[in-house]
Amino acid sequence: MPAEEPVNEASTGAERVTTVDAGVARAAAREPVEVAVGVLLEGHGPGARFLLTSRPAGKAYAGYWEFPGGKVEPGESVEAALARELHEELGITIDGAERWQVEVFDYPHALVRLSFCKVFAWHGEFVMREGQQMAWQSLPVTVAPVLPGTLPVLRWFANERGFSGATHREVP
């Protein structure tokens, strides 16, 4: 897959759908996969660092950096899914999650509705159980490439923190 794929945004009623790649929008033909995403923050305010993890080998966009999380199972709340996924993938137990933003992404392999939740407290040691890497970051992030679904979060952080520079490195 290309290092950075073109992203096209279109408003569809109450939700914005972002199509990743130059292809035709596919969103209308598919039901979105519900995904809970954890934005783990060390502290509050403009200086708070956030955790990014790399996608493991064998998954779409392997090696790209993203906020950790995973699919919401039928009958499961976003918060419960996030707690389960962070324990399964990172070995930590979160002490609650604050729903923050929702974004729909139309990737070539899947249409996903990402429910981003801020997490300020957790316990346990971080263990990368899927062979991924982790990196505590601030703006601009220094890891690359960044998954397209992560870019809106970086822009939201920039707006919240009054940051006006580039949020990430472009990969040629």
C-alpha cells in the first residue's frame, strides 16, 4: 500500500465519511464496522502526551501508526469494547473512558465507524501482545507512516492545544 494515500472527505447527513484512496466512494454499499479507539493521555492540557501503536504484521496497513483499539462485538458498548481490546492488545486495564469524537472512514478493505474515547487513567504494565510497537507522542508526531484514520485526531489535538504547525511527517 502507498505510504500516504489520498483522502477525500464528504458530508453525509450527520456523519462525515472519509474515503481513503483515489477510488470511488463505497460507503453506501456497506455497513460500517464499529470500532472503539483509545486515546490514552499522560496528563491533561497542551503538554499531555498520547500513545500511538503500530499495526501488527498480517493486518491491513501493517506498520502504520494509530491509536489502539478494536472492533465492538454485538451487544457490547463502545466503552466495554475499548476496555477489552486494550487489555487484550496492551495488557492494561483502563479506569474508564470519555467518549470524544466519531469519524467514519471508507478504506479499500472496510468501512469503519471509529468511536474515539479519551483515557486518562489505567493500571498494569504495557505488554505489546500482538507484536506491535508503542510510542508516546506529542505534536508533531515523530513516527511514520500514520494511518489515515489517525489524522483527524491529530488535527483535533492541534485545535484543542492551539498548535499551528504540521501534525505529522509526510512519507514520500
